[in-house]
Amino acid sequence: MSVSSMTGFARREGGDETLTWTWEAKSVNGRGLEVRCRVPAGSEALEAKVRAAVPKACARGNVTVSLNMDRGDRGLRLQVNRHVLDQVIHLTRELREEIDAAPPRLDGLLAIRGVLETAEETEEEAIRKAREARLEADLTALLEDLVESRRLEGGRLKETAMAHLDHIAGLTAQARDCAAAQPEALRERLRRQVSDLLEAQAGLPEDRLAQEAALIASKADVREELDRLSAHDAAARELLEEGGAIGRRLDFLCQEFNREANTLCSKAQDVELTRIGLALKNAVEQLREQVQNIE
């Protein structure tokens, strides 16, 4: 399976002898899946189909699907509103008794607002069902286009995420090579700290001295954090190759990356290791920004 983004857009246009329509779908980041649907009045059945179809296409994201319809002049006919026309004629006759004026012309009567109006022609059931079938087919194609749009964006996100993982792996290797992380450097630092401890606490019991030495050693050794960073790096790469709905798991791994980078900074005993730790935190944050776009 491929990696998909939660960001995408698709558009489909269609029509028949009476109507033209435009389907649009767009999706943005979201914690889960949220579907919004906007359809013209009278198309509630299509809204139900949208809400049933989107979860089959998308696992996460805020997805908005809208349908616009335009009838234009097709399927419309002109008709006279007899009720309004009768009122106009009646008033005309009353006024002619008070005002000497020529009788109204037909074009003048039809120009009065409300006299002439449009009405939709009655559609046959077969035509209506055929249109619904075409609208549903266009909806299916629309969601396929949306999925493809999210997949293309996901491919770019995967490349970017892999680049950030390469950077994190490189910084982890630098930390391993750093003299402060090497066993001999740790032993030398431990000897100095124990010597300082003995001078400061003369007559300290041997068991207490052993406890203090072990505590100093554990606080100085960052190899465990580096091993976990490497393990998280391998796990993240496996997820990216696996594809599918991996966004939540990658986000969790980013939290673990950040935890180890923070611990590395707190244990660092020299400027160089601290610099690497800070660079790691920055690289993890950049990775997390990309991961939050992944489905």
C-alpha cells in the first residue's frame, strides 16, 4: 500500500438534457474522519450516499463534498399567472371609469411583474432515475480522483519524511562517534567525578560510594538513548514502506524520537553532544510536521 496525504482536491462535471452539475471534494488534516456534505434542496438521498461512500475511500481527514446544479433555461416553460392577471384586468377596468386612458396592450400586461412566470416541466420517472444513476457514477469517480490526489501528495510526503529520517540517522551516528559518548571517555569522567566525591565526602561508606558511582555512570551514558533512536528510525522507515493509514503510528514514533532527544540533551556532558542533541530535536520537529499530514 502507498502513503496517502490527508490533503486533496477533486472535481467532476456532468449533465443531461435538463441539468448540468459539478461535484467537488476537498480534504484537509483532521484527527479522525469528518464528512461534510452540501447538496441542493431535494437531493437528500445523494447526501446519504456521500456519507456512506467517503469512509470507504478515506480513513482520516476533514472531507467536504459539494454538489452544484444548474438548470439554466432547460426544462422550464413560461406560463401566465391567471390570478395576478385577473387582478390587473379588474383594476384596469376600475381605473378606466375614473381616468380617460387607452386600454392596456397585451405586451404591457405581460410585462407586469408576476403575470408571466416560469414553471418546471414535469419529469418522467425514468428520466429522474437515469439522472440519479449518472450523479452517483460521477460521485464514485470524484472520490477515486480524490484518493489519487491524496496518494500523489502522500508520495511527496514520504520522500520528505525519508529525507528527515536520513538526517536523524546521520545525527545519531555523529552522537555515537562523539568522544563524550565513548566508553573510555565515560570511564575517565567517572573517575574524576568519583575522585571529587571522595574529596568532598571523606569517610563515605563503600556501599554508598558504589551507589553514587553507579548513578553518575547511568546519567552520563547516552548509548541506550542512541540505540532507541536507531530503533525508532528503523520502525518509521518500515511504516513508510508499509503504507496505508500509518499517520497515527508515525506521530507516536515522533513523540518517542523527541523523548530520546530530550534525554540526550539532559545527559550531555559537553558542548558538542549538546549541539547534536538540539539538532536532533529540530530534525524530529520537522519530521513531525510532515507526519501530521499523513493519513
